[in-house]
Amino acid sequence: GETQLRDGEISRIPSTLRALDKTEVRLAGYMMPFREGDTHAEFLLGGLQFHCASCITQDLTRLVAVRAARPVSYSDGPVLLRGRLVLLEDDASPLFYRLDQADAA
């Protein structure tokens, strides 16, 4: 849901997550690379395994865009990453979160 901030602006990010903006966090999830390969510098991370494209778009709040500091080896099992969480307030992005400078934790 939306949150109204003190200055009257409306945020699409829950207030409980706003405190984590630009802080280092650890996230676990499943990789969804944009292309085939053994390592990936950019991919999506989700809480559930990806089985089909329509599964991905049902709830974009459960996906995190990842920009790795160094390419991460692909795994079809869960991965644990550490990086700087960036909240994406720009309505131009369909995603809500990005993990920058991510590394395997």
C-alpha cells in the first residue's frame, strides 16, 4: 500500500522499509538471470523459484533487481547476497528495490 509522508508526498514503499534505504543488507532468494551463462552481474532475486514469466509479474514487491560488484555464479538453489539496498521511488521502474554492489554473503 501507499504511505503518506510528513511532507504530504505519497510513497509506494512501506514506511517500515524506508529506514533500510541505502544501508547494507543481506538477502536470500533465487536468481533469475536475464540471459544464459555461468555468471551474472545483473539479475533478479526472488523469494520463490521462478517457473514461468507470468509468475514473476504477479507481485513485483517480491523481486529485487541485483547489480553485483563481481559476477555471481548461477545457482538454481537459494543464494545469500550482501549489498546496499536502494528503494526505487521512481514510478518509471516497475520494481521497488535494487541491491547494489552485491556479493555472495
